[in-house]
Amino acid sequence: MPPVLRRRAIDALLQGLCFHYDSLANRVQCSITTLAIECGLATESAAGKLSITRATRALTFLSELGLITYQTEYDPLIGCYIPTDITFTLALFCRSRCV
């Protein structure tokens, strides 16, 4: 079982993922940076650098569980991660129905 803070991050992130989920395309139509900010998982250093580590670790964990597929692509031109591929698997829908 993941640590308490990771479970809270996963809970917050799942809400954001569901909000931005496009069921026709089976994709989350949002960048990882935007998800992290909206879900309260982004932090900012004293120098003003934005960190989305909490969100990416939660996404990686959900991917390892087989609940989502997750691939990232950083676009240096716009300076953030673009939503290349965050999709839900059938396991996520079965889990949410069984709980």
C-alpha cells in the first residue's frame, strides 16, 4: 500500500483526470502541468521554479497498477508537458464500480 501522502495525491489526481476525461476519445484532454496545478499537487520553489513531481509520481503509480496508460512528451517551445497519452483502462472502470 502506498504512503498516506501518495494516496491523497492519487485521490486528488483521479478527480482531475475524470474531470478532463473525454470518453469518446478515451483520453484525458489536459496537460500534466495543468492537472498538477488544478489538483493542488504542484509546488513552487523560492526561485519560482514549478515542480509537478507529486503528480507525475501519482500518474506513474496508477500506470504501474494498470489503471491508466501514461506517456509524456515535453515541449520545450511552450515549456510544459503536453497531453500525449493519458488513457483509462478497463481495470479502472471495473475498480471504481466494485468499490
